[in-house]
Amino acid sequence: MIQLKQVQQLSLAFVLAMLLAACAISGDSPTGTSSEVQEIQSQLLGDMPLPAASKIIGSDSLIIGRGDNWVGRVVLSGVQTPTDIYAFFQAEYPKAGWTTVSAVKSKTSILVFTKGDRTSTVELNEGPFTGPKTIITITASPKNANVVAPSKK
């Protein structure tokens, strides 16, 4: 009888822990109406179209600057499947003036775009079981950034 009660208590504790974890994964995007959130994201990311209802995960992002000249990494949660979001980027980025350099569709999909003197890499991964359907990572940088190769010894 005592063991059954302990199992029930452990089960209840596990369920409560899972619920708390699901709440913690909810992200830290700006709050407000969907149009207000979209406006804030467009002010931050400029000419980079984003899938509908995607939200910035601030704790995983590093955005330096704003608008069309930002650099860094932005991580977003997406509500569509990775396949749908891949199709979105393939269709919408060229409409916004971005040229596709490379596109690989796999478990982790990678798309590389250029526009003017900028490069943008989009990485798509399936989201966690309790979280968003897709994790989107966009990295933006100047196209001709001075990259120094390590010296050979």
C-alpha cells in the first residue's frame, strides 16, 4: 500500500514538472496583438519576411543593430511544420529581393541568401515535443566580412 502511494506521488510530481517545463518553453517574444508583434519584429529585422505567427526567442538571439542592417542571430519559434516554413523562405525571400545561394532540405534544413552586401543563413529544425513545431535560426552578416583563417603551424 505504501509503495502504491509513493508511485502516485511521484507520478503527480512528474506531471506537474512537465507542465511547468511546457510553460517555461513558451518563449519571451514581445507581447500584444499579432500585428503589434509583427511590427516590432519588422523594426528589428527589416526586410526579412517571417512566417506567420513566428515569435522571437529572445534568450537565444543576439541582434546587433536594427532594420535592414542588423547582424547577429535571431532564433524564432514557428507554428508551421519545417517543410511549410522551408517553402515559405524559398518563396518569400526572393520576393523581398534576396537571392538564393544554396538550399538543402533535410532533417536540419539550411538556406543561404544574399542581398546587396549582406548574407543571411536560415536553419530549420523540428521543435521539441512540448514546444513550437519548428525552430528557425536566422544568421545575418555582411557578405564580405573580413574572415581571418587560422594560421598553420
